[in-house]
Amino acid sequence: MKAMAVALAAGLLLTAQAAQAAAQDRFDAKIATEMSRQINQYPQFTIFDYVSGSVDNGVVTLTGKVTMPFKKSDIGRRAADISGVREVVNNIDVLPVSSQDEELRLRIARAIYCHSAFWRYGARANPPIHIIVDRGHVTLAGVVNNNVDRMLARSLAIGFGEFSVTNDLRTDAEIRSE
């Protein structure tokens, strides 16, 4: 009888821990959703900035690249103000100031968002294709509808004097499957 009581107590403890872990996962998911909303509603956030984050037990880790130092601190502050956030680890990098990089950003943005296949993306309040240029190296980040759009965006980003183009665009289907 004593062994059964110990087994029952251990089972209840494991069940309580699993329930607590599930509750924390739901809470982290709410924080992540709010964090995404806060970043997208930040008025200084442009297609030339890209920030992503993760949440683990209320600890937010921010990564990505922004064009100005104040954006890094502002986004970190916005994440810290979210209810339930215990700590913010701000690993956002600030891109170096460069007139060549700025010119490259503008030329690639014009090539992509002026192409008729991407008008529907450009018409959004927060266009989903982000163009990160760091010392002549281009990274396309964000979400597009399909693989054809991903490949077309990459091809439109080539030929402007860039050193390399990395295509980190993901499709809606890839996002949903995560």
C-alpha cells in the first residue's frame, strides 16, 4: 500500500510538472505574439531592419540587425515592457553606417517592391520582405507566399554591385509547419 501511495504521489507530481510546463509554454506563446506585434508597430522599424526573437520561461532573446543604435534600445525596451517578461537578452546588431550600403538597400528595395509580382507585399503596412545590407553583403529575410516569390526576390536582388546575396526568406507554409 505504501509503494502504491509513493507511485501515486510521483505520478501526481509529474502530472503537475507537465501541466505547469504546458501553462508556461502557453504564456511564452502569448509573450511571443505580443513581442511580434510590438516590433511590427514600432514606427521606426523599416524593411531595412530585421528582428526576431524567442521566449523561454519569460526570458526574451532578441536577434537581428537594425540600421540605427536607437532602434536596438527602443525594441529592447518595448520587449521588456510586455507583461510576463522576466528578462530581455538583446543580441540585436547595429549595421555600420555606409553610403554604399544605403544606396544598395534602396536599389534592391526598388527592384523588388516595384516589380508587379511584389506589389501586394509593398502595399502592406509592414512589407514582409526585409533587405539587410551589411558591408555589401545582402540578406533577404521575412515571409513570402510561396517558393516562386522567394526565388524571384533573390533574382531581383542580384546585379547591383553586392558581394553576396543570402536568401533567408521563408514561405507561409514553412511558417505554419513550425
